[in-house]
Amino acid sequence: MRDRKTTPLRPDAQRNRERILEVALVELTRTADAPLSAIARKAGVGQGTFYRNFPHREALVLEVYRYEMQQVADAADQLLRTCAPDRALREWMDRLARYAMAKAGLADALRKSTGRPGGLAQLGHGPVTRAVERLLDANERAGTIRPGMAPEDFLLAIAGLWQIDPHSDWRPRAARLLDLVMDGLRAGAPGAERHG
């Protein structure tokens, strides 16, 4: 018998799973303590179907978080196809900020369900780090940022986003922070000397 993760789901089972994740994202973003029974009911699935897909709260929250972080990571490639590298990087930073502020409730749900304060930094780390690496590499090749910038350093530089209160008027503050990071990345860029 093949592992469930490698066995494709039937189309109806896949739709059920996707509906559960869509509803869970909305409900867990709204309140970290959203009852699983309410999520199942709003998704239009029975308890058996729900628990077959997600045997416990942590499994559901982790899957919702991973999915959302993958969406943020995928945006990097979309932006690199349609924008100049420096513009793609700055727009991706804005998308990350919007995600961070809109999904603060999801972050609370993750912390509550896993009991790991550092769990957020570890989950979704791979796809986001690879996205940052692609963005930085494209900019380094274009000469729009200083050479040798590591993805981990970039993520550390923008970590201030998670200190901003999502219930405040966060946009101007996030924009100032991200502009400051972008200015720092541009300092010493080979392209800046050519264009300066």
C-alpha cells in the first residue's frame, strides 16, 4: 500500500480538503481558538471527513500555515517574471508585510496549537528562504544590491515586521522599515555607481 502523501486524492476528497483549508484560514485568522467542529460545519463536511484529513488541531493549523507561506514564496517568481529585479524584491517585501499583518491571527493559532514560540520561524522557512535567495541572486546579477547578501541576513533585517501591531495603522510604518532595508541593500551596489 502506498503512503497517503504520495497517493493522489480522489477529486471529491481533494475538494473537501481544499474547502476545509479555505474555511480554516478565514476562521483561524479571525480567532486562534476557532472550534474545529465549526470549521467542519462551515466547510460542509462531516466530522469523519474532517478528522480523516486533519486528525488534530495542530495538523490543520500547520497545513494552513504551510500553504499560505508557499503562496508568499511563489509570489517571488511571479514578480521576477514581470518586474525589474529591484522592483520585484521591493514589491515582494510589501506582499510579505501584508501577509504578516493579515495573518496575525493565524500566527496566534499556530503558537497556541504547537506550543512552540519559535515554531513560526521554522515553518515555511524553506520556501520563503529559497524565494529570498532567488530575489537576492537576481538583484545581485543586475547590480542593484550589494554583493554577498545572505537570505538569512535579509530575513533578520526585515524581522521588525513582526513587531508591528497589525491592529494599528501599520502600512506607513512597514513601508518605512522596508524602504530602509532596501536602501541598505542598495548601498554599495555596483549598478548604483554606473547610474549615480
